[in-house]
Amino acid sequence: MTDIAAPVAVPERWRSNAAIFLSGQTVSLFGSMIVQYAVMWYVTLETKSGWAVALYALAAFAPQGLVSIFGGTLADRVNRRILAMTSDGVIALTTLALALVMMSGITDLWIILLAVGVRSIGAGVQQPAVQALIPQITPPDQLMRVNGLYGTVQSAMSLVAPAAAGLVFGLVGIVPTFFIDVVTAVIGIGLMALVRVPSLQRMTQATTGYFADLADGLRYIAGHGVVRWLLLVFTIIFVLTVAPSFLTPLMVARSFGDEPWMLAGLEVAFGIGMTLGGVAVSTVLAKRSRLGLILFSTFGFALLNVALGFSPNLWVFYGVMFVFGLIVPAFSAPFMTLIQETVEPEKHGRVFSYVGIVMALATPIGMVAFGPLADVWTVQVLLVLGGAATALVMLVAIVVPSGRSAIRAARGPAPERREATAEA
């Protein structure tokens, strides 16, 4: 098997192709996020328990992390478009099954968490394939822009989906939100089928074993200073910032009120910020330093976590969440772009599988600590502690020799970044 992929032959009409891809992801993501918000709110309002919220986070993310170990490697060996479509279909069928079960009157927490876990497994296959598809259908000089647009899609859905979920959930309950997800998945799969995706040479010549590819991906990350450091930063953010953020609905329910519109307002404020931030990253910030944006946003997360903990009322809390959302794309889009530019195309799937592992496992690992503590301390205290810890750990990651070397390498052009070694 050759270890070097042929250059990606981006389709000539890549703009229309990328537009179809982004449209499909928008529709599919809309339905998935509606279910995500509705189930999270349902568990929060029905239990008002930190343990229950922690169990939801485990069900929603841990299976995705475990499956991502194989999903990304699979994305390097089979047709990524078909893989994304198939996994999206499995997620939709699971949602339909949960809707039918709950319509029959079975609403036990374990049933809901089981369905959430199966959906998480589907996401563990789908997400590495989707992330690896983007550089396959986009010219290299347009990656930051397309990643920014993809981030804008996610941001817009963070605005529209909770509002829709709050409306449907507040008026008619949780089950109708599930049927919305099924319909949007069918539309999203149909649009994905229209996307033209060029084949990578390695996909047609892979003869090594599956687990050999998986081990190769781990060796690549361990031996590449820039990629290793980026994944470390990614882990810090997800454990110390994203994990405690899952407790913000619980904070609203306990401190400000348990009306569905209050939880929807929390997500809408965050979504408006993410949408505006995504637009900024895909336009005026598209040419800015990827590394500079990442460092700015990480310390911004730390400061805003502390501000959330000190919010005196609901409206100040919404304001801080808006700013929080505003800087999320300034982290996610540059991070994905740096990975895509630095890693060779034939290794994208394997590397993104480990990105998915961190994304999926870091949050439940953090929630194992933060969730039970939320039944002992206030959520406000946990948010302040998480913010302070984020700033401290990031400072250490920057000043240690390996961190300084990785930062220097990350500032160089893509060909030089690809040459970075374990000494970086």
C-alpha cells in the first residue's frame, strides 16, 4: 500500500458543490440539535439533578468518543459520503424508535439515555467523515473560509434550533421534536447524495489492517508537535470549559426559573453570538492568524466562565452567554483549519477520529466530576473554578518548551508544519 495520497482533485464547480454540502449539513444539524436540546431540557426539568445531567452527558458523548476511534479510520478506507449518509440514517431511525416508545407511555430515564447513546454512536461515525470531506471538496486556499461557513451553519443552528425546540417542547411536549429530526435527516441525506466527492488514491489502495491504520494515526499525532499540542489545547477546553457549560441549564432552573422559555433563551443568546462570530471568522477574520485566534479564544473562555458564575440575574447571564458564543467560532474554525492544513489528506480521517474522541470523551469525563459536585456546591462555584483552571492550565501549556516549539511551528506555512516532529 502506498502511504502517499494523490493530490485531491477538487471538483471544478466546487462552490456549488460546497453549497449543496453545507445545505445538507444545515438541514440535518437542525433536526439533530432540536432533539439534543429537547432531551437535555427534559432531563434537567424532570430531575433538577446534577447526577442526571451528568448521566445525560455520558450517554450523549462517551459512545461517540469510543466509536470515533474506529469511525475516523473507517473514513480513510471507505467512501466518506456514503459513510456520512448511512450514519445519519441510523441516527434518524433511532430517534423514530424513541418517539414511538415514548408515545406508548414509556418514559423511563434509562430508555431515553439508551436512545441518546445509540445516536451518539452514529455521530461517532458521521463526524470524522464529514470533517474529512471538507478538504476533499474545497481548494486549499479556501479552507478557512469554508470552515468558517460550516461554523456559521453550526452557529445559526444553535440559534434557530433551541428556539424551535423551545416552541415545540413548550407547546406540545418532547415527542413531536423527534419527528422533526426524522424529516430533516431524510432531506439531509438526499442533499448529501448530490455532493460530488473526488476519490483519494489511498482509499483505493489500502491493504494494511484496520487496527494498523488506527495505530498509525496515534503514532502520527504523538510524533507531530503541532498536532499534538493542538489536541492538548482542545482537551483542556472541553474538560474545563465545555463540560461545566452543560450545567448552565441546571443553573437557570435552580436560580432563575424552570420555564422552558428561559432555557430556550439561554441557547438563543449563545446561538446569536455563535452566528455573528461565524460570520466574522468566514469574512473579516478569514485571513487572521489561526494560532492567534485560538489563543485569544481560549483565554476568553476562561474569563467568560468566571463571568457566568458571577452573573447576578438572568439577563446578565444571557449577555455573557452571547459573548461566549461570539468567540466559539474563533476557536473551532481556526483549530479545524490548522489540522486540515497540517495533516496530509490521506490521514485526515484518522486524525479527526482522535479529535472526535477528545470531543466526545473529554466532556463526560469532566461531567463525572462537575455533575455530582453540582449537587454539593452551586453551579456558579463550579463555573468560576472551571474558568480559573482553564487559564492556569493554558498558561502552562504555552510556556513549557514543547508548547513554545509547537507554537513557533504552527506560525509557519503549511508545508513546514507538516514537517514538525516530536521535538516540536
